Amino acid sequence: MDFSQLGKNALNADMFIDGRWHSGIHPRIEVDNPANESLLGTIAEGDEAVADAALAAAARAQHDWGRRPAIERGRLVARLAAEVADHSEQLAHIICLEQGKPLAQAQGEVEATRNFLDYASQWARRIEGEIVASDNPHEEIQIRSLPVGVVVALTAWNYPAALAARKLGPALVAGNTVVLLSHEITPYSGLFIAALAERVGFPPGVINVVTGRGAQLGRALVEDPRSDLISMTGSTRAGREIFRSAADELKILRLELGGKAPFIVMEDADIDKAVAAAVTARYTNCGQICTCNERMYLHESIADEFSEKFVAASQRLTIGDPLSNPDLGPKVSRVEVDKIDQLVGGSVEAGAQVLLQGGPLNEGDYVRGYWYAPTVIETRQNTSPLISQEVFGPVAVIQRVTDFEQALTFANDSSYGLSAYVFTRDMQRLMRLPQELKFAELYINRSNGEQVQGYHSGWRHSGIGGEDGKHGFSAYLKKQTSYLNWGD
């Protein structure tokens, strides 16, 4: 993978630290194309020495960067957003090759990347403090918002560019410097953004992008005393590991983890609208979204109609080379294919009924690559593996419910608390949802897709803290209180 067209430095997918590209680092990690298993290139397998260099650079740069006027920081982030837009075709192509996302969806991710950065840049003039009345004469209480310091950003492989921008934008505008660990399965998107940042002219050390494995490089970044805030998007398992690693230094954590979204459809819903939303929310990005429709609870009076239409829509989906813009591309790895196939097998063995036999594809056009066809399962057990464990793939599971109360009970019977969907026209039911559905993000009578001015967060095993909007931006600031007394 060659980024030499972006500037004087010809990149061979190595690291960007302290404003310079560092090449020839060994050992190497191979990166493949999930559509055909071809070798895209290799990246450096960073270690503790790399963590030390990146954090040292970020710590040195933060002093001046944090004192630069916020509007200047915002302008640089806005220019980075513009560079993303100017190079959207290249970035979308990279996303297709390394992650397997169909071209139109990759283009959508690039637009989200630009939007995250552009939105964050607009917060430069919205950083506020407070003056509070004191109990003492000739005194006031001043509360300031200051940068946290050095942010370590750990991103997942399912949206490698957008998730990087989601963290970079607000962190930088708030006055922090960043060390981004670009996921080893999909590293090139993060490195491409680093190349764009170099073109923009960020000061050395403000943005650092490194590559390696989470167990070694990620742990070193998290445990180092120079990292002040850890912002991570990934699995609940990885979140627990970060929680443990960050404990000794009492790090600030923002963890956006797994999900197991219920998709409730009641008897008064617009069935065609609900089916279309369910298909989008289940199969976009081959089901590899934390807010995906993971378990459908259908009122028994409409379950047959909904299931028939959902299966028919699933059968019509096209699967193929991401660059040809099908509905579904490949799964990201062989490990992911095997994981979801085991979940399906375990549920069928436990008595689930197969409504659409999809499963792994490995013949003809699919002899190479990591392919899994849409699969639809119906279960009678809320303890089924497909109901209780995150699938993260194109497998839909259906369970019938007798009424709204049972739907809420089944939906809440989970350790996850990220997102939930409800389709109903009953106003009384709608008004009950915020109090009775134990999920941080509700999609009501619509499909998934959060917006930058909202707040994306998870409860329970789905995470700590959140991102986007004013609440997400404020997470990258810390408060300082001054008691100013001017009396004699």
C-alpha cells in the first residue's frame, strides 16, 4: 500500500510519530484483503519502545498545543476534514480493500469521517467555564475547562476511518494531543488520515499514528503514566482488559463496547417500514456494527407476516466483491466467520428453527475470502446463544412475544445496554420506553444511524462514557476550580 501521492514522504505503511514517518520497523504484520485473501501489505508490529516514542512526542507537543487558541486548533481540524473530502475516493478504496465494506458503504464511512472532523471543529468557540458566587466577601469561584492532556485512541476494525475521526476531532479541538493505534486488521485508514494530517501541517507530536497489536502495544499505551485518557471502541472483552490495565494509574476511560440490540415490532407497527429498517439494521456492513439489530422480538399476531417478508428481503441481497458495490461484502476475517457459524450451530442444536439457510460460502466466486450469506433463525428460548451473545454478522434471530410487557422483559434480559429498536404507533408505549428500556440509545420507528449532535454511549457491559455532541466533546476536557479572593 503506497501513499506517496500524498506528499514528499513515500509511505510503506509504517508509523507516524512526532511529525515524521518511521520505516523499516520489524517484526511485521501481514494485512490481507478479506474478499480474496490477497496480501495488501505489511505493517510494523509496534512494541513498548514505539509506545514510549509516541507518548513522549505527544507529551512534548501538548504544552504548546493546549495553549494555542482553540479557534486555531479548530481551523486545522476543519482543514483535515476538507482533506478527507478531497481524497474521499482514495480513502473509500482503502476501506473496501482492508475491511471489505461495499463501495457505497465505504463512501458513506468517508463522509462520516469528514462530518466527525468538521463538527468537532465547530466546538472551538464553545469551550466554556463558569463563575460561581462565593460565600466569602471579595471572592468569586472560577471553574475552567482545560485539556485532559495526552489521549490514547484505540479503534475497532469495523469503521477504521470514521472511528478514528470520531476521537481525533474533539480531542484535538479541546487541546489534547493524540496517539492513535490503528487496528492491525485495518491499519491503512488510520495511516492515510495521518498522511492527510501531515499535509494540513499539524505541529509535530500533536497527531501520532502507530500500528501493532492491542495485547502488546495497546497495553503499553494504556499503562504508561503519560497517557491521561483512553478512548476505545471495541469488544467488551477488550474493554475489560483495558479497565484492568488502566487501574493502577486510575486513567480516565471512555469505552464504547459491544451491543446486543433488541428489535421490537408490535402488532400496530407499519410492517413494511419495520422490515426495511430491520434489514438495514441487520445487514449493513455485513452485520458488523455494534448498534446492529441483533435479536428481533415480534408480536405473535404479525410474526408470520414479518418473518416471511424479512426472509424474502434477505434472499434478495447481493453478495460479492466490495468494489462492485453489492449489498454485502465479506466478513473481516476467517476467525469471525467461524465464530458466528459456531453460534448458529449451537442455537440449532438447542432447538432453533432455520428459516433461511445461509451460512459460510466457499465455492465458485467465494472459494477465497471470508464469506457468510444471510441467515435467519427462529428460537423459542431467550437463553439461546444467538439471543445472549453478540453475533456481529449477517445472522438474524427471531423470537415471538405475546405482548409489549414480554417484549420489554426479554429485551432487558441482557448484560448489554447500547441500543434498542421499537416499532409501535401506541403513544403510551412510546412514552414508557425511556424509563423501561435499559439501553442508552433508542431507535424508535426508524433504523439505525446516530448523528454527530446526539450522544452515543452504552450502559452496563456496553461501555463507560460516550461520544458525539456536547457531552462527547466535554469528555475531552477536565475542570479546574479557582477561589479568587481580592480582599485585604
